[in-house]
Amino acid sequence: MDLSEFMMVAPPQYIINQNLRRLLVEYQLTEEDQKVLKEGPIDRVQTTVRDGKTRTFRTHKFPIFREGKPPLIGGFSIDITEQIEAQSQREQAKARAEFFNDLMAHDLNNMHQGIMSSLELLLSDENLPDHLRKMAENALKQVNRSVSLINNVKKFSMVNQEDLILEKTDPGESLLTAIQIVNQTFPNRTISIENNLSSGTYCIMANDFLQDVFYNLLHNAVKFTDSNEVKIRVTSSLTEDGEYLKIDFEDWGIGINDRLKESILTGIDERVLRVSGVGLTLVKQIVDQYNGSISIEDRVQGNHSQGARVVVLLPHGC
């Protein structure tokens, strides 16, 4: 585009500020080029067909103002067809995975409800022989375990979403809700939970999954206690610098062997032998997203058979 003739009768600044409209009309700039000269650089994505194939380009244009010389428009285009296609394939795969995940969870849970109802009716028969009662109780435990596994797998897909949003959260409220759900999950167990984490005491940045963290830890404490009477102690405090809220979950169950303490807290991408389902793996995923940490210790130091202590550290403050 040659504007030198016009430039001879007016200085560049005058052309840009006063006669830009007439200049653009006279030299028939495209609407996009006019916008670049008026407003500055622009980016756009454009799809074109070349040799019968659709290609996608990302284009960047920018004005070039030169003292005493006509303005220019610079720019470049990058072929992003492969990136767009790869993104589309990822989104389609994600949508399919979510569909099958929902389908599996819905249909399998419906089947589980039928099985659980039948087993509960069977167990309500006072004349049921002891050996059959034991078999039915074991079967019911396995069904409950399967339901828990399906729910945790579904939550994995939700936890690992990119658009994670953390909000002001009262950990005391989340814990109380988790305690209520655990008591409902084990109606035939006597569960005593000593808890000093009161509502309104602390505030952390988290989301609804904090309740799942507490529920899984309490659920494990009940599950790995042989006695019908379950004792759990939850103790909360701030670290010395006040940076973290420390929550200890102690139980009087069978404990966790030293060689298993690290493996059961591995991430979903680590290839290890899993011995406890995905409950604690889910817990670690959630706590990691809160920029916290979790560790497993012996309730009685040096003697894992006396029960476990799970220590959760969460950034304190809102």
C-alpha cells in the first residue's frame, strides 16, 4: 500500500489523527485493517479451505507508525490445525468418558440397591442360621465397598477438572456433615467420635470435596476396627506459625503396617499395589489441590497394631 503522494501534503501525525477516515476510504483498506490502524493489534482465528482440506490459522496484525513515512500494517499467521484437532479430540474423549462414567455409576448403583435390599431383608429374619447370616453380612460389606469404590471413581473425574474453584470454607461444618454420613453408613456399629473441631473456629480455602476428605478418613477408621464399638478422636490446632490448620484423625483399629503407609497415599499415576481401594488416593488428590499435605503415623509410636493416626495439614486463613 503506497501512501507517499498523500503524505507529501500533510505530516504523519496530522494524517493519523485528523484525516484517517478519508485516508482509509481513499485507499480502500479492509475493515480489519482499519481497525488495526485505529485501535491497535488484533488476534483472530480463521478457517480456510486449501486443496480441499480445511486449515485453521491464528493471525496477529499490528500497526507500524513511522515518522515522516506512511503507516504500515504488519502481521503473521500460524497454522494451528493440528492443535485445534487435538483439542477437539480431547474434548470428545472427555465427554465420552464422563458419559460412560455416569452410565456405569447410575446402572451399577441401581443393581447394588436391589442386592442390598435383598440382603437386608434376609438379615432381618431372626430364624436365619448363623452360618448363612455371616455369609449375608460379608456379602453386604462387599456390596457397600463396591458402592463406595464407584462413588470415589466418579469423584476422581470431578476433582481433576481444570476449573477448580476454592471458596471460604468452615472445616468444622464439613466435619460435622461427614460424621453424620458415617453414622448413617454404619447403622449397626456403635461409633464414638471425640471432636474438638467446632464450627466457626477456622476458615480455609476449599470446596465441597473437603467433606469427602473427612468422610473417607472416618470411614476407614470404622472399616479397620474389628470391634463393634468404634472409637475415633479428631484433634485440631494451628501450627506454630499459624500457616496451617492441623487435623489429627486417630483410631483404635488394626492399624497400618509400616510398609503400606507410603504406598496407600500414592497418586493415581503411580504404579503400585493398591490395598485400600481409592479412598485415600482420592483424599490425597483433594488435599494436594488445596496445597495441603497428608501423612500416616502410628497412634502409639512404634506400634502400628494399636491404631492409626492420619495427619492433615491445610493452609489456614481466608
